[in-house]
Amino acid sequence: MTPTIKALAGALGLLACLVAAPAALGSDVSDIGYVDEAAIGRLPAFESAQKQFNDERQSLEQSFEAQMKAAKSSADQQRVQQDFQQRIARRQQALFGPLFARAQMAIASVAANRSLTVVVDKRIVLFGGLDITKDVVDLVSGPGAPVTPVNTPPPSDVGYIDQGALDQTPRIKAAQDRFIAYRQDEEKRLQAQLSQAKNDSQRRALLKRSYAELDQQQQQVLGPVIQETQNVISAVAKKRGLLLVVDQASRVYGGTDVTADVVSALK
Amino acid sequence: MRRVLLAIALTMTLAACAKSGGAPAQGPSYTGVGYVRVEDAVRRHPLYAQLKQYDEEIALLQGAGVPAPPVDAAELARREAELQHSLTAAAADAKAELGRLQQHYEQQEHEAVAAALKAAGAAPGGAGGAGVVSGVASDFQRQAKEVDQRAQQSFDAYRDQVIAQDRAQLAAAAKRLADEADRKYRDKEHGLSSAEAQLAQELAQESAPQRLELRTKLQNLALDQAARKALEDQLQALDQADADQVAELRNRDQKALGAYQSELQGDVQSKMQAYSAQVHRDTNAKLEQRAGLERDAIQKQVRALAPQVSRQLDGFELSKMPPPLRARVESIHRDFLNRYQADAQGELDRFDKTRQQLSARYAALHGAVGAADAQTAKEVARLQHDRDQLYAKIVDQVESRARAIGQRRGLKVVLGGAIAAGTGVDLTDDVERDLEKSHA
């Protein structure tokens, strides 16, 4: 074998190895991470903050009830209520805000170090993905502030959507309002009929009929809107090359927000 | 030549790497990630019908906000009528027994007085004869009966009043507890929402200088495209980082709210159960106390009738009789009157006891309304628990099938929280088919 042939064979061998390597590496690598949020919530700092908040809330509630009793007008009551809510919100922000910010920073830091494009809640992961809970817990519990990631997460193949925002789009809102109005009317009709019912079986029959009608109405009014929304989300997901779209509540960090696109498409 | 071959080999290697390695390409060909639309799969699960059945049963019990009595109104009225009938029958029995006693003692007294008059040489049936005694006994019975009837009416009115108050009290308590829970929930929701808004505001304030700097730089028209994009990316990254923190807080808040709502519902149920039991105990105690007072009052009033006997006897001019005969007749009369009073009192006590028992049953019947509200809540909680278990079982089956199918198909990751399909591998149909087969 001449040196030339040896070199060629070596190069081809290297080629074969390199061609096979990404697939092999790829099977162990995922850009989807997950974290057990409940485990973070159980950390002493969070539990202590929760206990302190509960105690303070109880004390504030007692003071609130006394003030409500002493209030002489509905305007006074409203003022007392607003004051109470603001105080609660301030305490909550003061106690939990820094902890949440620290946890979020820790998740971002771990995600950046592990090259994750998205971190979701553990509950939606059936298998695979990278569990970063321990790393996050260590960082949150450790001394000093977690290191801020230099870059924002890279674009992710996993989309997420704020379903609350979708509910505010005119078409969905109109359908929901229509259904709510129907339900209120139906409840009034039902109340009137129930007051005339002579026995338990008549009562059950009336309730059953009412629920069946509500169910049917819900399917008729909301069903097409829900289906259309899902189609739009899927279309947006496919257009943006996303693997799937999850609810915002399941996404912890990163991911691709498709809410604006979907809202715009639904208008 | 060697260099050329090596260059070709390296070029081919790099080309191959570029094609199949590196970052996973997006699009339908990328099959590393699968997902299952859990809610859709649950809706097509063979046990979904049972889940719906639970929902329907719970909704029926909860009555769409209409409080469901333990028995319907007609049944309640029927049971009340039964009790009233029993009470009327007991009163009629007592009346008949009193009449029988009266006749019995009148006859005996008549014979005794006749014998005494005969022995004294006077004619039976005179002014001081058995008619006088009979009239006194008759008056006593009438008056005792009136006393008893007044007591019964008073007790019935009191009982109805107490029960009506208790029912109103229970309804008010249920409303108060529900309102309180609702207020607490709204407070918490509002508090959390304010905290989210405040966090967003603080974050915006914190990053404001940085944003301003970036925006100022972006206003520089001389920026080349790459530099402009880098600045825009930084600006977007700032927005994203802020949004992430707020979203993180919101996610936690939503979970906290869900848990808080369950906690409040459990709290309302247990408080209502305890309160209902307490009200029921109080009702019975009040009725027992009132029954005791009524009984004492009857006895006092019946005893108070006795002195009237002497006055009535005086009205019949027994004083005109010869003293020994008068003493004899009075003695006979008092003896029979005492015996009649004792027996009549015994009969009234028996009737009183029956009335108390019937009243207790009546109170229990109405008290059951409050207790049954708690019972209904308990039943709803039990059904909800069973429903949750079934739901968890269905979800578990869906997820484990998705895991198995995903692994079989060599996927890297399978997620269960998908709400819409993308270009990933949708395992939902496969899971549904698998579940149908296993339940066939």
C-alpha cells in the first residue's frame, strides 16, 4: 500500500467516523431541559418566606377585619380593602420577588451553561430532556448571586402561548360572552323550574336536561372557535418550524413565544 | 497528489458533517422530539365516559348553585304530615283515656257517695250528691285539657320558630363562608396580580438606562446592518429577560392560586360540617329545654286547679249538710279526685312523653336539612376524589403509552403538555389506538 493510498484510506475512515458521530452524539444531547418547580418551592428560603408571609397576612387580615367593621361608609370600606390589598401585594413582592428573581437567574444560568433553548416544568416531560433541578437548587441555595448569562437563550423549537391573551381576542371573547349570557339565562330558567319540581327525581331530571343543553350549547358556540384557534396555533407553529406549542404555564425559561403571532392571525 | 486527496477527503467530511450533524435541522424530517396532546387523548380514552359520569353526578349534587335539600319538599311535607298524624292520634288516645278515667271515677264516686248518703238516711242525688263531684271532675278535666292544649300550641310555635331560625342561620353561614372564601381568593388573586405588575414595573425601571442607551445607539444612522441587528437583539434580549421573570412569577402564582382554591374549598366544607352539627345540637338542646319548661308549667297549672275544687264544692252548699255527712262526702270526693288527678296526670305525662318524642323526630327531620348540606358537601368531596383518581389513572395510562411509543420510535424527548401540533412527532393518535386495543 503506497503512502497515498494509506492517506486516502485514513481520510475515508475519518470521514466515516465523523459522519456517524453527530447522530451518536445527538442521541444523548437535547436542548430541552426541565426543572421541578415544586422542589425549588420547598427550599428553606421559599418555605421560610411563605411562613413569614402567612403570619403577616394573618395579622393584616385581623387588622383588615377590624377596620372593615369600623368603616362607616362603603367608600371607607373600599378604601380599607384597597389599602389591605396593596399592603399584601407589597409584602408578597418584598418577600418573594428577590427569591423568584434569584431562581429565575439560576435557571437562566444553568440553561445557558447547558446550551438549553427551553426549560419546561418537570410535569410535562414524559421522558428525555435534561433535568437541571439539582443544578438550579444548588445555585439558588448557594452563596452569592448566580452568574447572569451573557446571552439570551437561542431560538427554541418549542413554542409557548399565553392562553389568557387569546381569551381577550375579539372572536374568542365574543363567543365566550355569548355562552356566558346563554348560561345565565339557562340558570334563571332552571331556578324557576326547580321551584316547581315536586320531588327529587323531577329535580334531577331538570338538572340533567339543563346540563345537557349547556354542554351542547358550549360545543356549538365555543367548539368551532376552539378548533379554529388550535388550527391557527398549529399553522403558526409549522410556519415558524416549531416542534410543538405548550401552555405558557408549563414553560419556565426560553422557548419561542407565539402569542403575538397567533393573536394577530386570529384578528 | 497526496494533498489533493486529503483536501477532497476533508471537504467530503465537512460536507457530510454539515448535512447530518451539528444543530438539528428544523422541519418535518426532525424526529427527535415527540409529544402527546394529553387532553385530547383523555377525551378519547375508553374510560372517559366514566369521568363524564362523575362530572355529571357532581354537578347534579351541587345543583348549579341551587342548594339541594336532602329530601325534596314533597317528601318533607309527607314526613311532617305523618308526624302530625301520630301526634293527633296520641292526643286523641289521651283524651279518650281521660274520658274513660272520668267515667270510671264518677261511677265509683257515685256509688260511694250514694252509699254514704244512704247510710246517713239522706236521699241519693241531692244537692251534695255525686253530680257535684262529677261536675268538679269534669271541670278539672276540661281545665287540665285546656292547659295541655295551650302548652302544646306554645311548644309547636316555639319549635317551628327555632327550626326556621336554625335553617336561616345555616343558610347564612353557608353564604358567609362562601363569600369569605371568595373574598380571600380574590384578595390573593389581586395580590398576586399586583405583585406581578409591580415586578414588571421594577424590572422595566431597572433596565431603563440600558434600554435608553441601546435606543440612543440605534438612532445613529451610520450604524451598519450587523451592528444595528446586534443592538436590536440586545434590546429584545432585555425585553425577553424581563418577560421571563414576570412569566415565571405568573406561573408560580397560577399554581399557588389553584392550590389556594382547593384549600379554601376544603376549609369551607369542614367549617360548614362542624357548624351544621353544632346548630343541630343547639336546636335539640333548645327544644329539650323548652319541653322541660312546658312540662313544669303544665304541672304547676294542673296543681293550681286543686284549690278550686274546694271553692266549687262550697258553691254547692255542702256547708248546709250535717257536718259528719259533709265530712264524709268531702272525704269521698277528695279521695276520688286525688286518684283521678293522679291517673290523669299519669296519662298527661305519657302524652307529653309521646309529644316530646314526636317533636324530636320533627326537629331531626328539619335539622337534617342542615346536616344534609354538609352530607352533600361530603358526598361531592368523595365523588371529586374518585373522579380525580380516575383522571389521574387515565392520564397515567396516556403518558405511559406515549413513553413506550416514543422510546420504540427512538425519540429523544417526549412532552405531555402540548396544546397544539407543530412539526414534532405527534403521538396522540398512536396512543389513542393503543389504549383502545388494550381496553377492547
